[in-house]
Amino acid sequence: MPAECKGAILWIHSITAMHPGSGTALGAVDLPVQRERHTDWPVIPGSSLKGVLREAHTRGGDEAATIRLFGSPDDKNASAGALSFTDARLLLFPVRSLKGVFAWVTCPQALRRWRRDAGLVGVEVKLPDPLAVGENQALVPQGCPCLDKDKNELILEEFKFAAEILKDGATVKPQPIQGDDERRVVILNDSDFTHFARHATEVTARIRLKQETKTVEERALFYQEFIPAEAVFYSLVAEAEREAGALSAYTAPGHAQIGGEETTGKGVCLLALERGK
């Protein structure tokens, strides 16, 4: 995507646990979620995301508009769509907190990447300065409900973090997180954030039943990984030069189901477009 490209950010806020799967694996988890190779953070493939958005737009009934925005559904009279979607990257990951129920954790690397990516589509991002945070340390906004004020620390899962209050009332403000919820956003060291993104997902034991007897089928136990509810991702959306104006005419659905296990209520997400200037 060239530096002068203008577009939008598509925000994805999971309301229920999500399984953008990567197929079977050889480890302890039979059905893991898909992850970036270089960070090991969960990711939602752009191809999956585009398919979900295409289906939602198709329900609107305007087939010609759907083909213009998303391309032909088959090889017959094939044409590329006007809109392109990148893989959705993780920005905020929910972690259980001893105080305040849960915190959204992020890290300098994720924040700087968000600022860089947002700049490509004309969205300005202001971050707290400085962003230096040490190991077992947390940068927290004033009034953070997860902060133990007496000890000046946070306990996330089983880990203790020394807290440092962000100066001048600074907070991290992605579009899906507004109002008092901004105070839940905590900045951790890159390595500490990666630990939670890698090990604080939900892993559920599943079984398969025999259709005839509704009893457990032999050797049918498997483990499936889910991204927890409340995770926040973003994808970049751009329009092809030949289709100027297509993005301005597009409205994202307010919600959609992303990933597997649709019939069990997984993957329900709130969606919103933040348009570039």
C-alpha cells in the first residue's frame, strides 16, 4: 500500500470468543488460532475478513454494488473488487485483573505499528510520550480501575506489574474504546504483551457425539483455541485507483460473525469504519 494511499481503518471488537483457525496442529492444541509468523500474535486473515464482509453486503440485495466492491464470486466474468482489506492486526488484548475485572493490554510495538499503519490511510494517531516501559512494568492512565493504589501495582493473571501513571492525563484511544473504558488500556513491555497474547487465550476441550445415540464418539476428544471476548483488532481498507469513490459509498455492517463455530455463537464482533482525511 503506497504512502499516499487514502482509505480507512476497519475496527473489529470481539463480543464473543473468536476462532480464526489455522487448521489442525501437532501440539497440545488440536485447533489453534492463526498467528503472525514474526510476532506470534493472533491475526485475522484478510481473505476471511473480506468473505465475511462480502456476505454481509450481499444480504443488502444490491448484487451490482457487491460485485463492484468485492469482485465476482466465481471465475465466470471474473473482475477484481474495488476494495482491498489487509489482515486484521491485534491492538488490544483482554487480560484478567485482580482489581477492576480485566484490563486491555497493549505494547509499544503494537502501538507504533498502529500509528504507522493508520498514517497510510490518512488517520492520525496520537500516542503517550515517552513509550518506554520496562519488564514487569506497566504504564497506566490516571484512574485505572485495575490499579492497586496502596501498592502502586497491577496483578494481571498471576503476574505483578509495577505501575507508572501516564503524564498529563494521556490515554490510548482507539475508536472502539471510549469514555471510562479508556482507563482500562494498559501498556506493557513488548515481551510481557507477547506472553499474554500467546498464553492467555481460551483453550476448550471439545467432544463429538454419535448422531444416532447422542453419546460420546470414541477417540473424539479435541482441544480448540479461542481469542477471548473483548479483543480489539484493526484492518486497513483501501480502494483501487480505477474505482475512486467506492470506499466513500461503502458502509461496514455494525456487526458480523468472524471465524469458525458460528452455530455456537462464537466470533460475534462489532465493526466500525474510521475514515482517513
